[in-house]
Amino acid sequence: MAEKNRAKTLAWWRDAPLPARRALVAAALGWMLDAFDVMLYAMVIATLMPALGIGKGVAGLLGSITLAASAVGGMIFGHLADRFGRTRALMASILIYSIFTALCGLAQSALQLAVFRVFLGLGMGGEWASGAALVAETWPASHRGKALGLMQSFWAVGYAAAAATTALVLPQWGWRAVFFVGVLPALFTLWIRRRVEEPRIWQESRLRTFGETAPAPAGFWQIIRRNFLALTVVLTAMNACTMFAWWGFNLWLPAFLSLPHSQGGIGLAPRTMSGFIITMQVGMWFGYISFGFISDRLGRKKTYVVFLLSASFLLSLYAAVRQPWLLLLLGPPVAFFGTGYFSGFGAISAELYPTAIRATAQGFTYNFGRLASAFAPLAVGSLAQKRGFAAAFMTTAAAFLVAALLWHWIPETRLKKLE
């Protein structure tokens, strides 16, 4: 019976054509490695601050700079993915964030680190825009939420891998060596180039409109035309609130757990802190996966609102707790609801826009939202410096609540076929 149920659960994967499965593997691993590279900074921030002589405000500003750059990168690579193809844009983004993560290990000042993280952010933002379009266009509507949920779940795997790498490398070789490990994802582009095809729907759209050799022009202006303007504004605002909440909390979470009591932290040792983070990623992974299945059955809108309201409530509790054992228990459910909703964004943004402008729209709504949220690391760091982490984390809980309210103006798209 158990084996029969397991086979039924995995039927959606087995029934998919090989190009769709390869596309999902490429996007999922690219997203995992993206998380691995970008979250290394959060994992070493408590060690890096005294090494470079910077405070929480400057450290938060460096995080904000990365997010701002990733927003620009997402919009640029969304344009490139519509123009030249999803796989080419995906490979370019992975190469960029891998190389500049490693270069972060050579930084001798906050300014140098800022420059390297700007370029890292460009690649980081580009990966999601191209990967989400690649998956959305290769999977049928009935399983699109599951496929994008699985892709999104690999962020938790990458985050956990960053925590594990930090636990192994940081105590022995220091924070610079942690960044050097970040160059390894560049090797993954070789597999993508050989194995992953462009989606047929993108190829047909390009051939139908522009002929075999002419590249499709960017359609950015179309996503802010009268028939898409209100939708683009609300979707971007909703995503900005969720991004503010996620980055404001997660960028400072390792520092909160590891900084001493005198600086407002919990005072955990580096390896213990990494263990707490890895435990949270288990909840995060299940949140990603669950959201895809639930939203395919009940709808994107209902599932999104429940996750966001739950995240707001649980994060408020987390902000008020100081006992390590309670933080350990609360961590997985906070991560489950406070991250799982991201699985739905790729599906709903793909289902709201036509093929010719899909990656452009996804890149803009996701990454302009990220640009607006780039203020989060600086705001949370500065507020933590003045009023403590509890007050700082409460602002992220409030952002989740606002995001839930914005869903009043976003339509349901479950089972919608792509145009």
C-alpha cells in the first residue's frame, strides 16, 4: 500500500517528458546554487564585521546593495531570456554569481566587498527570471505548481548547504575560504549547455512572429500597458513586501543567533548556529513542496494568503523569544510558512502574462519587488542596532501581513493554460 501511494505521488514526475524534467533539474540546481552562494554572506556576517571593521548598519547596507543589484539583474536577464532564450540566460547568470562569490573572499575593505556583491547580485537576480520561465513553459498546467514548488524548494537545500559549508570551513580556514567555495557552481553550466533544450512554446512564439533567425524584441513596455499596469503594480508590491520580510529576517538571522548577549544576540557557537539554520531549512523545504501541491488543488490565492498570515503570526512569536530551545522549536514552522509561498510566485506570474513577455514580466515583478525590498537588510540592521532584534524582526512580521492584504487585487489562475 505504501509503495502504491508513493508511486501515485511521483506519477506527475514520471509522466513528464524528458525535456521538461531536465529543465526542472537545471532550474532547481541553479536556484540551489544561487542560494548557496548568496547566503554565504549571511552565514559569515558576524565574523566578517570585526574583520573588516564594520558595524551592523554597514553590514546591512552591503546586503541591501546585493539585493538592489539582483533586482537589476533580474530585469536585465528577463529581457535576455525573452530575446535570446531561457537556457542561455540561465548559464550566464550562474557563471556571474559563481565567479563574484569567490572574489568576495579577496575583499580587503567594505568598498571592495560591495563591488563584488553588486556583480554577484546581478547574476543572482538573473537566475530566477530565466529558470522560472524555463520550468513554467515546459510543464503542463495541472502540474506547474508542483514543478515550480520543487524548483523553489532547492533554495532551502542551498541555504542548508551554505550553513554546513560554513560549519566545516569557517572554524578552520576563516571567512575568506567560505567565499572561495562559492566558485564551484560555475561547473554546472557545462551540463546545462549539453542537456537542456529551449522550451518549445518559446521557440514557436519566436518563429511565428519574427522568423527563424530574428531575435524577439523585448516587451517590457507591454507589462505596464493599460491592460497589465494595475496587475503589474499590485503583484510587484505584494512581492516587495514578502521580499522585505524574508531578507530582513533571514539575512540577520545567523547574526542574531551567533552574536553575544551584549550585542543583542543569542550567543550560539558557529557550529550550533549552523545547526539551528539547517534545522530551519527542513521546514523551509517542506513549505516549498507543500505549497505547490496545495495550490494546484485549492488555488494559488487561498494558499498564498494562509501562508502569509501564518508567517506573520509565527514570526511575531519568534521575535519575542530568547530561549534557544524555543527558537529551535519555532524555527521550522517559521521557515515553512515564511518561505513556502515563494513556490507560487513563479506559477501565478507565468499564468498572468503571455509567452512573448513572460520572462520580462517575471523578471520585473519579482526583481523590482526585490529592489524595493533592498532597504530591508539596512532597515533591520539599523533598527537592531538602536532598539534590538525583537523590534527589528517585528517589522518583517508586519510586512507579511501587508502582503496578505494585497492579494485582494490579484486574480486566481489555477489550471490556466499558457498563452
